[in-house]
Amino acid sequence: MLNRISGECLCGTVKFSVNEDFDNFYLCHCKQCQQITGSAFAANILTSLDNITWICGTTRITTFRHPDRDFSKAFCDKCGSGLPYPNKTNTALVIPAGCLKGPIKIKPEARVFAEESPNWLEQGLQSKPYNGFVTSK
């Protein structure tokens, strides 16, 4: 029996669940993923298009599809959190890993476009762990 995992946006307006029946897990470092996430990479899990049950909030989902390139992003129009969406070719469901609640078994299998990683990523990964928020003075 497959494990069922819930997910949601940051504000809780959009909620969904998926079976832990994932095909791939990629960390994409391309410039577009950096821009669309505001971070060093996108952490995307791929699964079948029908592997999702929307629980609430689907009317609050906005999707951006780049007109000239092969990437998209779905997000909550209230809090901006990334949410699952069908890829541009409509062959897979892309789930931003950060919107899933709880642990998952699949591990990232590749760092795609790693050569486009920002120069500060490796330094950041070597920095001191801190379990809080540091404010500037």
C-alpha cells in the first residue's frame, strides 16, 4: 500500500494529497528555476498527472507559463507558495518538494544544470547551522 502525503501552501488556503508514487526528484539549478523560486535551485518531484487529490483552494491557484520557454509555476494567489502543476507538455505532475508535509522516501537523484549554480551556494552550504532567524543590525 502506498503512503499518502499531504501538502499545502504556506497560508493553508490550498491543500492536496498525493500517493508516494514518485518517478523522479531533481534539484534544478538553471537560471529560470533560480528566478522563479528566488533561491539557488528548484526541488521538484515528478509523478503521474492523476496522482493528486485537491482538498481545497483550487480557485486560488495561479499558473505562470512562460510563452517562449519550457517552464511553468503554479502558486497560491494569497501567499505565493509554489504548488503542484502539470508540466508544459502535460506528461507529468511537478510537485515542489517544499510544499509536501512530513518526510518522504525519495531522495534527489540529480542536480541538473549544476554549472549554473550561483557562486554563493557552496559557501552557504558550508556556513554554520542556525535554528532561528538572524536579523541585520
